[in-house]
Amino acid sequence: MSNSNYMARAIQLAEKPEFSPHPNPRVGCVIVNDERVVGEGFHEYAGGPHAEVNALSQAADLAKGAIVYVTLEPCCFHGRTPPCTDALIKAQVKKVFIAMLDPNPKVAGKGLTLLEQAGIEVQSGLLVEQARLLNKGFIQRMSKGRPWVRCKIAMSLDGRTAMANGESQWISGKAARQDVQRYRAKSDAILTGIGTVLADNPRMTVRGIEALSSKSRQPLRVIVDSQLKADPELNIFQGLGDVLVATLSDKERSFQENVRVEQFPSADSGIDLSLLLTSLAKREINEVHVEAGAKLNGALLREGLIDELVIYMASSIMGDSARGLFALQELKSMKDKINLRCADFRQVGEDFRLTMQPEY
């Protein structure tokens, strides 16, 4: 096998945990000795062993003189676990291929330098673009101070998300709805608006996805609720996981212990959504998964805060009176339109999934 094949396997391993290892990045590692894979590992949850440590544990004595393929630069500081650079040096590996350098300022090339100073040959940049796709949110949080925002929408062929009376269950099929659960699981937070909460009374939790470990966690549920209309008995406040209610209101309301109410500054569209996302980044949220109505979707799009649209298109027609995807001010000419770049298109069950990135 080639170096690229081994790194591709490391990328596959990094993708293995269905739940986010929040707040850490996804990392996979492969150890090869005499052209034979002797160790594999991935990072499953924060506080657990890192990918390199898991792979070294599997390789045992065969790690000595081996070649290591890791998707992200090994960490070089004491966090919840010891530095992976120390473990690699102690194991006396011969060479380390790194797909991408760590954007975390605590690492950012320091891990690579420590390995080289210990006499280990290091090469970076192998399958770097594929490795970057693993951790779009982590990279954006480190470089821009805000999480990656993915907006999920289910629509009919004529671009409608609900009937005029609000009825929307179900536009997409069972396979698409299960696919959405996987997107929820890989996210650190699920964002919705109070309109959706009051209309549908959703739980907004991950269901039907089996965690590899009991350490896997439900994403933080975030509700944009300017006037604090939410009833503490609603489904979204029940069950496991924390909830953040973002509001403009200063009135008091008693919620369960897992619920935090926080005031945010106002903007033209209500809550300052940019500041909300910055606040989530400070909570070490890497990826935000949005499931909301046209009003919140439109506000996020209008402010240039959506990084990715995941649209499930059903083979159905809902008519002119049905509700659209985004509540936007009138676009009066073609030059005002928002262009999208198609990153992926595939069939999911009976529906089609389009992954689009706005070109602001």
C-alpha cells in the first residue's frame, strides 16, 4: 500500500465515531511496521485516549521503528490527557506522516518540532484537503472564533418547507430523517427558533444512533427565543443534554437544572446572531446544526452566517401557498441573488440530498 492509502485509512478511522468528540477534533491514526499495519486508533470522546495513544497501545512493541500516519498534528501539551508527542517519542517510532498541522495556537507546529528534535522524521501535507474536511468546525473556531454552521432543510421539489397552515410532517422519507440524525450526532450544538419549538414541540435530540461509548453526549440544544415564550414543560427541555435559551428578555422563568437562560444584545432581526455564535465558540462548540423555520434561516443567511446548507428534496409538489425556505427581504434584481456552490449531491432513500455552500 502507498503512503496515501495508509493516510486514507487514518481518515476513515477519524470518521468512525458517529457522535462528536466535542470539543476536540476528529483524529485517526495508523501505524505501519515492515509494510504491515500493526496499530490503528481514533479519538472517540474528550478525556479519552487520543488516536495516537490507541494505535500505539494496539501496536505495542511493534511501534518501535514504525511509520505513523495521523490526520492531525499530535498534541504537545497537557490537557485532559498527556501529550501525544511524548507517547510517540517514548515508543521510538521512526517517521510520522501528518495530514495537517493543528490550528490550535497551543500546538500549531510545536508538535511537529518536538518530534523532529527527538530525531523522528516528520512529513506534513499528505491528503491535507481530505483531513481538513474532517474538522471544518474546529478549524473555523480556531481561525475565526466562530463555529461552522450547517443549516438542514427538508423541501418539496418546488422549494416548500410546510403547508400554509404549518403542517410539515413528513416532507422527507424515513431514510432522510435517519440521515439527519447522523448530522445531529456529529454536531456539538443544535440550533432552532422558538417558532419551531412552539409549532412542532420537537425534542431536537439524537435518536437511533448507537454510541460507541457511554461518554458520548447529546449536543447542546440552543433556542433563539427573544421574548422568552418557551414553556418549561416543552419536549426540548426534557431528557438528557443541556439546553441554552438565548433571549432579549430580562424576565425570570424557572427551568430545569440542565437549562440555562442567557441574555444577548439585540440586532435588526432580533437577537444578535453573530454574537450568539461567537458565544458558542467560546463554549468550545465546533459545529452548529440548524433546524429552524424560514425566519431564523433567513436571518442567518442574510447575515452571512450559514456555512453549509444540507437540503433534502422530496419528489413532491406542495404549491404556491406553501411556505418557503428563507424569509428574506425582496431581492429586486438578479445581482442581489445569493449564489450557492454544490459540494455534494446524492440520493438518500426516496429523496435527494444537496450539500450547498453560499458564496457571499
